[in-house]
Amino acid sequence: MPKIIVEVMPKADLLDPAGKAVNNALHRNGHNEISNVRIGKRIELHFDRAVTDADVAAAQKIGEEFLSNAVIEDVVSVTVEN
Amino acid sequence: MPKIIVEVMPKADLLDPAGKAVNNALHRNGHNEISNVRIGKRIELHFDRAVTDADVAAAQKIGEEFLSNAVIEDVVSVTVEN
């Protein structure tokens, strides 16, 4: 099924307490090679038909205006998966 | 900064109420071309050094055993971004 994947992350200069907690837990389990963890969202928009360029542009707009909060989050990627 | 991106989605045969709510809201706003929405997680593991193949294998294991709940979620992708 064709889908557009919109990925949203907390802005780089913003604290991410959940990511910090996961990072601490990984360190406690010996994964000291990981310096930081950030947790965001991966939103799949499914289509019953082939995805067009217009759909991708619309998905970018949906991501920025609807799926994310521009004050604290960035849309980091909009990709098509057929 | 090198990072490994682990992506986790609710299993396909599982209800996703948040995704359903977003889908309904998109329909109310005229986006009837979208047939379904699923919401998952995008987790970034940051490294202070280059990422090795062993790190990717470890990240897959961390994703399956630590970042996701195998009963209700799948690790759908583990990718490196340098």
C-alpha cells in the first residue's frame, strides 16, 4: 500500500526528558557508546492509490501545520514508500 | 553528528486510536485521499564517533528488546545517518 511517512522530532535546542531517560537506562545497561537519545514521531499516511507529487507537497504542509507543533518540533523528513 | 535511527510502529493488525483520530480530523479538513493514519516512534541514538556495523546490530537489538514492546509493536527500520 502506498504511503507517505512524515517524521517529526523535538527541536534540537529543546530538552527531551523521555529521550534523556532512555539514554540513562541504556548507559545503566552498558551502552556508553550512545551519547544522547531523542524521541520523536513517525506518522504514516496511507493511500489507496499511487502517491503523486501533489500528495507529497500536501503531506509536508499537513506535517508542518497539523501533525507537529512548530514551537517545539520540526518536520525532519517526508518520504514516499510504495 | 553520526546517529542511528530506530523506527517503531504499532503492529498492522492492532488498533491505533491516535492514528484513527488524526485520520478523522484530516478527513474533516478535506483530505479524503488519505485512507488511514498510523502513528509510531522515531528514536535517534546519537554517537560521538563514526557508527560501525556492530553499532547497527546493537541498535537493532536495543530496538527490539528495549525501545519497543514486541507484543504490540514492530521495529520497522534501523538506519544510519552520518
